[in-house]
Amino acid sequence: MADTTLNQINPQQPNLPEEDNIQDSASKYLAQALRASFVVLQIIMVTLVVIFLISGWRTVKADEEALKMRFGKIVGQGEKRSLAPGGHWVWPAPAEELIRVPVKNNISLSLDKFWFYESERDRLRRNAGEKVTPPDKLNPIIDGYCLTRSERGQISGVSESDYNIVHTKWQMIYQISSPELFFKNVFVDTAEIEAGKNYADVAAANVKPILEAMLSDSIIVTLVNYTIDDVLYNRIGRITDQIKQRLQKRLDEIECGIKVVSVQLEDPTPPLQVNDSFQALIKASQNREKSVSKAKAYEEKTLNEAEGQSAEKIAKARAYSKEVVESAKADKQYFEQLWPEYKKRPQLVIQSIYRDAIKEVLANISAKMFIQPTKGPKGREIRVLIPPDPAAKAEKKDDESQDDTQS
């Protein structure tokens, strides 16, 4: 009894084999936990690698070309320096970077610096069709304008100091033709491209000042060689083509990779202060041109008629000349044939010629009258009237009708 109570108060210590089992279980669980952690770590590493690789995939749109930059330098040689539309892979930043440049977008640039100043109220009234009273004088500080050559210089061929003023608006459309030249020589900080903006918008904002300056210079140099009538009416297409060529030449000189698509002249107008007088001058010029054209048409008509009449008279004269020559040749041949007979019997030949002549003359006379003076103191005459032969007259009429039919 005492032993049993003693055993309950002092329990026996666990034996060594049970301690070994607990340690083995702990090691087993720890190993399993380590293996599971390693697997999770592997999955995380693989996922990060996949995300890293996917983050380097870039897409170039159909209207773009791209430049691959590696540590700030363009990669590739020849045609490979510019990447075509499609998918491309680059090392993620900061190792490599893909710069997409829109090469097929038409970018528009408006230039209003040569237009007269008008307030917002006047602009709205003018757009509504209301008449706006212009200021008394042109203010060169706020009013833009271009100078055109004087009309007198064109007529006289001598350089004149008098020029005309014209207000103009311009619209230019351009494209980026060389992405590499544009990226190198037109600085565009890609860090400025915020969300919702693209490279084209930022590039257009950066290149706008230099394009406006070059376009303005080309316009000034070109318009000074033309008259105000050329700018307003006569040679608008030629002027815009010349400005486009001059501007493209300047852009090629600085190698900016920009191609000018078109240059358009919008709303050219003379100074508002003299617009009414100018319109009256234009109307007078149009009337002058109309009168000159009418006079030229009359001149041409008169010359053509005179030429036709002179040609007709010349043709008749040539026909008459030919007829006279042929008649003279026929007479010559006739007299050459009569010459031997005339030598033998001249009186007979002369009488025969006389009778033939009388016969030919009388054949064309409708009625014949023979007058024979009588001898005596009273001097009476005997007149015999012979009417035309009806048969001969009918035969002659038939011959004339046959000739008309044949002609």
C-alpha cells in the first residue's frame, strides 16, 4: 500500500525510446516544411522570371516604326535599325528600351502669324456673316502680313520699291520619314510622355517652333517674288509648291527626318482698310480683261475674214491668169496653124476669121438687127430684125442645164 502511494506521488521518468520518437517526428515535420518552402520559392522564382520575360514584349502598330535602344544607343545595322510593325522582344529597362515613332501619321501645323489681329468678339461676328468695321490704320505690332511684289515691277521689268500687303493663313501637313534622324536630331524626352499621350503628340509639340520658323521664312522669301493678284487668284498652286520645295530643302539640310506632305494657303485677303477699293480695282481689272478679250476675238475674226477674202481673190486672180495664159497659148497655136494659109491667101484668111468672129458674137445675141444705109439725098436706112431661132434657143438651154448637172 505504501509502495503504491509512493509510486503515485513520484511518477516514473519516461524511458529513452519515447524521447527518440518525439525527436524523429519533429525532424520529419521540419524537413517537410523546408521542402514545401523550397517548392514555393521555386514557383515564385519561376513566376518572377516569366513576368520578367513577358515584360520585355513590345508591340509596334501598323502606322509605326520602332528603334531598339540598348543603354542609350540604337541597336542594329542597315534595315534592322528600324523595326517593322509587329511583336518584338527587348530586355526590360534599364537594359533596353523600344522607341515607337509614328511614320504614317499626317501631322497638321497651322500658321496664323501673317493674319490681321481681331478680337474674339469680332471673330465671332465675322464668322456669323456680320460686317465688322476695321481700324483706321494697320498696326504692324499686332497685325501680321506679308509683302508682295508691285505690279509695276512686273510690267516695266525694273525693280520697284513699292510693295503690296496681303494677309494669309497657312496649313502644313508633314510626316516623320526617317525615325532614326528624327530621334537623333529632334530631341524628345520620353519621360515627358505621360499617360494618355503618345510619342507623336510630344514630338509635334517639340518640333513645332522650328517648323513654324522655317515655314515663315519660306513664305516670306517666296511671296516677295509674286504680285498680290498672284497670291489671291492667279498662281496659288505654283506659290504653295514653291514654298513646299523650299521648306523641304531646309529640313533636309538639318537632317531632321521630316517630309512635307502639303502646304495650303487659306483665306488670303488684302488689308481690310482698303478692301473696298481693292475690290473695285479687281472689278475694273476684270472688265479690262473682258474688253481686251473681246477686242482680241474681234481682231482674230477680222483677220480671218480678211485672210479668207484675200485668199479667194488670189485664187480668182490665179485662175484668171491661168485662163488668159491658156487662151493666149490657144490663140498662138491657132495662128501658127493659119500662118501657112495666110502666106498663100491672106485676104481669104482674114475674111474667114472675120466671119467666125461675127458668128461667135451673133450666137450670144437673142435678137439680131441688120442696118443697111441707102444711097440718096434723104439717107434712109433699111433695118431687118431677125428673131432668135426657137430650136437653137432650146438647144442652148438644154446644154446649160447639162453643164449645171455635171458641175
